[in-house]
Amino acid sequence: MSARSAEQGEPIPPGGRPLRWSVRLLARLLRGFYFRHVHIVGARQHPAQPRGGRLIVSSHRNGAIDGYTVLRAFPGVQGLVSVQLLQHPLLRWMFDGIAVVREKDRQRYGIRRATFANPVDAGCAQLRAGGDLLIFPEGSSEWSHRPLPYQRGAARIARTMLAEGASLELVPLGLHYRAPDQFRSDVEILVGAPLELPTRAGEETDRDWEWRIHQAIAEALDAVSVNCPDPAGLAVAEAHATTVAASGGSYAQAFIDAQQHLQTHQPLPTALPSQPMRAWPLDWLGVAAFVLLAAPVLLIGRIAGGKADARNTVSFFRMAGGLVAALLWLPCLLLATYGWPLPMLALWCAAALGWWRWPNVMHRNAQ
């Protein structure tokens, strides 16, 4: 749902307005190509559609692609997004959602206040229609040992809906990237149990009630996401989770378990040693074929990733740069396949093997 349509009073269909199909398709393609596995773990591995609106609050770890990751668990979820993503020609094609316009955005882009609806009002309209709404309470992402300060927008929306007596389910998500800046790494989405929101107490003011809701949301997010005592603790929890995941366990759940032990100053549980990834000669041949076939895409993605200002934005820059390169390079490959079908089909097959086995060759020491 665009914020503009909400401002103009366009009716929202029952079940809410999902994300544009083109954005969902692009998210599926980029997510599937760039990451090796995106698993859903936790209390509800396959969240069922609730009877009313569903508010999803998620940790924010890896830049703009966090939205693509959440779509793996909640396809079509509508979200609050920065208006910057909706103003840029390329990014407007890659993203959709309810615009959040800050004062500096109005000055930078010359946006009038009447252009976009209030994001709280637009978000509540989506929930009233029974749709899914995604919010990143941190507002921005950072790869750190603890979350950024949580903003109160999600609590304000939840309080508004509860005050109306509307049916609302709130689900916390923790996004766990084993290596946020590596191609073909693994991701896990830790789905927390629906949060029981505090009801209004007696003569409590709206502000006090909203603050208690905000605290409940913050505690629920901290329970499923990164909230380590210090950077050293983050490194310890990551190492423990990596060992567990290599043995077939859940990286996200092992990380949270280690984090809880660190918070209470208890020794970490023993993780079984695992065998390192094994690369066969055929794997190396496949990776070489993949690099040859996708050389311009990988090169432009690498260059674009080098422009990122922090570790948490590297993957997004690589995705955006690689996408532009792929749009130009893919027609060339198709023409070459048409002209030399047998050798090109053999190269395609070898490259597909290399793409699949990439972690075994390139990540053996990291994972």
C-alpha cells in the first residue's frame, strides 16, 4: 500500500494490501541467488494467518535487504520504509511500502506534508483490514553487539489498535546472518511467540500505556535477536553458534542460548566439534565456471560492495550493483547460448554446480 493512496482515502481490500508482486518476485530472486539458505526457526516455523491484523516487529541487522529476508517468513507483508528508498529511480523499483518521511527528508526532496499519509495512520489502516504490517523499531541497521535504540512507532500503532478494541497479533522476529557480507552465506529467521501486550491499567494515560507496550516489544525483540554485553561477547556467541550450525543445529537458537549464558555469566554449553566443509575437485571446476559465466555481475557487485560505509550495507550494495550488471549481461549470455548451444549449456550446468557449492570452496574457514 502506498502512503499516497492512504492519504487519498483509497479503500483497502479485506486482508490488507500486499506488497507489489514485482517487489515480491525480485526479493525472492535476489534472496535465493545471494544467500545459500534462509531458514525459519523458532516458536512458529510456519506462521498461520491470524483472524485480525498482524504486526511484525523485527531486528534490523543487514541494511535494506532485511525486508527481503522477512518476506521469506511473511510473503507480501507491507512495511514502513524510508522515503529515500521510494525516491531513487532504481530503489523505487526494488522496494515498496508505507513511506516514513522525516523533516530532513522534506527539506532534501521538497516533499509537502500532504503528499504522504501519516505512517501511523496508514499502518493502522493496513491492520484494520486484517493485513500484515512490518516495522523495524530500530529505524536503521547496524552490525553491532546490541540493537540501536528502539523507536516507539510500533508501540504507538499497537496502542491505537488496542484502544479501538481491534484484534491484533504482534510477532517478534530476530534476523540472524552467519556472515552478513559474504556471498552464499546462511540466514535464519527466529520467529518468537506472539506477544501478549499489556492492557490499559485504570486511569493510566495513553503515554504511560504506550510506554509499557514499548517496553514489552523491546524485551521481546531482545529475547530473539542480538543483545550481547559487549563486542567480545558477540564474537564468542557467533563462534559458538557457527560450531553448532556446522553440526546441523540452529545457528539462531544457539546464538540466543550463548547470549543468555553470557548475560548471566554462566559457562557456555559444550558444542560438538564438526567436520569442516569439504571441497571436491569438481566443486573447484564448478566455481571456476560460475566465475567465468557471471564475471561482470560479480565484478560490478564487488565494486559496489566496496562503496558501502559499513559491514551491514555491503550485501545490499552488492545486490543492487549486481542486479544492474545482470540486466545488461544476461541478454548477452542468452545470445551466446543461442549461437553456441552445446558449449554454453555445458558452461551453464557447471556454473550452476559452482553456485551451489560456492560455500564449500570459499567459506571453508569462515563457516
